[in-house]
Amino acid sequence: MSDLDGRGQRYDSTRRAWEEIWQTANVDAELKAVQYRRAKATLEAYRPYLPKDAPILEAGSGLSAVVVTLRRMGYPVIGLDYAVNALRAADAAVPGQSLVAGDVHGLPFADGSLGAYLSFGVLEHFEQGMQPALAEARRVLRPGGVLVLTIPYPNVVWRLAQFKRALQGSQLIDEDFYESTYSRSDLIDNVVRSGFSVTHVQPTSHSFTLWGLGGVFRAPGYYRTSLLAEGLGDLSRVVVPWAMNFMTLIVAHK
């Protein structure tokens, strides 16, 4: 298993921040959010690549809404997270799920034992980069196993926010919470350098980029986008797919 040393100064504080986030979150709300239009579009983009004949791991499953959703669709998914309180909340809300406490840099699974590895908005939270976690993902995947990642993209709204923070003399959103973005080329390079063969790359969740602007782009509810955001998101997906990309979806094989 991978060494957990050298994981960065904000590793523990980021974990504690996630524990606080999940402490105030709601499993039912997360389950409803997985059914939002943007989330369903992403799920349907990667679902054809998933096997049903071998275990699938969601590494960094949080409240495990994706685990629950995919298991209801017949996929043998296991959820893993280092925020134990999130796993307890998920198990209390939907008993009977396969949930494991653990770290993505030291997975409690044998070499070549998994058919697919899923990671949604996780690997951007490590100061040492995604290479150590990707190496561990490759270790546990069987030959031909599937890697599915979503990673935040430095879209035009993110760049404007960075410019504003620079004017204010800071590039940090939160000194205790680490988060980064990856360009399309950087993400592909990281995946390829880890020994994977890239199968599919796609920009997603354009409406949620607009949600970040607030106001008329937000609808009442848990991270819900307005009809205006949905419409403009559809348009930007065609006209400026990468400039307004919120999360890059990448599918690769071992």
C-alpha cells in the first residue's frame, strides 16, 4: 500500500473540514441531488463503462449517495471515505450499503481485486497532487479495470474569482481547506503518467458553473440551479464547452 507520508500540511485540516461539512449535510438531500439533471447526465456518461461482474469502489464517497444510486441499479459498489462520520450517517439513512473507512492513499483491497475505481471531486484536495492516489487506484484494479474521475476545471468563472482574490492579496479560499483545479491537458497527463490508457474525456455540469455566480442562477434547494442556468448551461456546452466546464469527466483503463 502507498505511503501516507508527504501528504501536505493541510491534509489533516482538510479532512476535519470534510467531517464538519458532512456533519451538517443531509443524506436525503444528497440522494435528491444525484437525480438533478446535471448529475444524471454525468452518471449516464460513465455508466456504460462500469462492470457488473467485479467490485466497484467509490473512493471518497462522503454520504455515499452515488453508492446508493448505483447499487440500486445493480452495480456492486463499495463506498470508502476517511470521514467516518459521513459513513455512519449514510449507513443510518440507508442501511445495508457496503461502506469502508479508509484513505485513498492506502486502500484496504488486494492487488487487482476491483473492476472499477470511481472518484468524484476528491483528488484535487491533496497538496501532493493526484499521483499517489492514482498509483493506489491502479494497484487495486484488475487488468482492463476502469478508472472514472471528475475533477474541477479552471473555467472562466474560477479564473475571475482567482483574479479577484489576487487583487485582495490572497489566492486561498480557506487556509485550512485545500482544493485545486486541473486543466484538461494536466489531468490527462496525470492519468497517463500513472499507467492508464485514456478512453473518454468530457466537460460537464456547465449549469453549475453559473450557479457559482449566485443570484438568478440559483433555485431554492440544495445546490439547485435555476431554469436560466440550465438553459445557458446547455448553450455553453455547445458553444464554449471548456470555458464554462465545471468538472472534467475522464474515463481510463488499466
